[in-house]
Amino acid sequence: MRAAWLTVAALPFLVTVAYAEAPPCALTRGETHAVARVLDGETLALDDGRRVRLIGALAPRAGDVGAAAGSWPPENEARAALAALAEGQSVTLWHDTVQSDRYGHVLAHVTIGKDWLQGALVSRGHARVYGRPGVDACTEALVRLERSAREEGLGLWENAAYRARVASRGDWARAVGSYQVVSGTVHRVSRGSGEIFVSLGARRGRAYPLAAVVPPNRAHVTGGAAPRTLVGRRVLVRGWIEQRRGPVIVVDSRGQLELLGE
């Protein structure tokens, strides 16, 4: 057993997600600091006063279901899990191309020794994976961990609010602005203004189906398959629902679109 500070609660996370020194993706090593406290399921306060967002791992929040702050069990469980892992520990920050957000938060992947916090949280079902525009680092590695947690129904995946939704059954107009994981069969692939539209269903009257929209020059993010070959295949798409002519999820990083059953 590697470190004396491991607790029984923390053990299941760290045993299953150990890496050589860095997360298994292309990142730049940053500074090492102590964690003064855990603010929520994806935010750390460091000893120098800065706040770090654990990019790539989206923790549950009460606002996901309209619950009162502090009353939503998945949110509280995610914060407790992160606190058990990180509070009072020395952590190393790892950066991709963007190192801060507009609120002044540091954006980083975070390790404690050989252990990757994002991987630990995702693998135990305390966070969903998300990609950021034009940034491919780590999303695919996290998606592989999430897939196992999802299939086993761990953590938030046993909660109806977070289970993968079927594209043909969703009321996507009401879901605009929310983060969703959606499965469906590709009905059509088309192009417009350089973008690729992957429709998960057929148009019904004036109602457009949910579509994955791939920006220009990002065709490589479509699950390792050429876009034109996706018709008739089952996919899983993740991201925030936007409204254009119809509801869409912009797929702009590797891992946001998975091929199912392959």
C-alpha cells in the first residue's frame, strides 16, 4: 500500500486509477501546492489562495434538477469523495492549452503522487466527462473510465437524472443549456457552412431531431470513423444542448462522440 494517508474511503478510488507520474494524456507539468480545502465536487482551494477547476470532470450540482443548494445527494457525495482524496494533500497541476478561465480559476488536471483526481472521480461515478472546444487532451482517457462506471451503474449513473438519454425520446427544447449524455442511431449526415450535422433521428414536420454538430476541420473527433460512415450506427454523444434551427450538441473534442457496440 503506497501512502500512509490513504483512508478506507479513499482506497477504492486510488487503487483503480494509478499512473506513472502524469495523467495518460499530453499535458504540461505545472506547480505543486497543498489543498487548503475542497469547495465543491470539482473545485480546490490551494494554499496560495488560488482556486483550481478540475477540467474534464463535471460534478453533479443541485441545479441539475432544480434542487435546493446543499440538498442534492449526488452533489454532496461528489464533494465528500474529492475531500477524502485531496483535502490537506500536496497536489501537482497539469495544464493543456488553456490555463485559466474568465473567473480567474486555474484550469488543470490534478495528481496526488501517482494518482489522477479526475480519473478517480470519473471511475467511481462522481463526475461525468466533458470536452472543451478544440482541446483533445484527456477526454478519451476519461471516457474509457466513465464507460465502465456507467455500465456498472456506479454513483450518479444509478440516478435517473444522469443516465444516458435516448435521443428519440427527449424533450430537447426544455433541455437547452443543460449537459446531457445521449444515445441514438444516426439517421443522416450532412454538411452546411463547413460544419458536419449528424442527425440522431428523422425530422418530424417542423421539428428537427437532436443533432451532433462537428465544426469545420474537426472531423477527426467523430469516434474514429469517417462522418459519412456513421449513418445507421449507434452513437453516444455528450455535451451541452444548444438551440439552432433545432437542438444540437457541438462536438469539438475527441471522446464527445462514441461508437456504441464496437
